[in-house]
Amino acid sequence: MIFIVRAEAGNRPAFAVKMTRRTPSIIPCSDGLEDFFCLGDPDAAQAAGLPVVPVHDGWYADDTGGGMAIWGQGLFWEVRDTPFTIKEACGPEAWPDGLQHDTDAAVNVRDVIFQGGRS
């Protein structure tokens, strides 16, 4: 699952960081902060005392013209160099427990996102 750790710039958390950006200036007291888009367990990060910000479905721009597309509330994601060029994406290991990735099967995206199932 993808989540954001908002911390002082350069204070990289001990999770797999997929993208970083300066914290947007619209956020109060954002000077000197950086958003680290981490892959892992957000509850474990919070338990470790890290300032976790949950993600929502949408586009999170980085500082270089790319960004991260997120859907499924952080379960599915793509890191992009540009809005149209995928650099890295979640793989079958990001699927919920009990679901198997089948490259030849059709996926009902609405069902996967809203109910966690496959058809």
C-alpha cells in the first residue's frame, strides 16, 4: 500500500520510497518539508512515530513534471516520468490476500476498487 510520510527534507523514512516531492505550499507550515510516497504498512509507520498522511485516488504531481497516479486508496499505483509515461507500477504482489494475479483474465475494475473482488 502507498502512503505519504511528510517529514523534514532529506529525512528519508526506512520504507521503500517510490517518489518524493516538496510538500505543496498550500499545506500550512510546509516550508522545509518533503512528501515521501512509501510502499508498505501505514499502521507500522504510524506506530514508529512517523507523520503518515493517507492517500486518496488521484494524481500527485512531483517536482519534475511527472508524478504518481493512485487508485484503490493506495493499493494500486503508477509512478510516471510524465503524465503519460509509466516508470514503475504496482505488481501482483500488491493485490489483497486471497486474490491471485491472472494475466489472461479480464478484471472488473469497479468491483476490484469498491468491493475488493475479481470477476
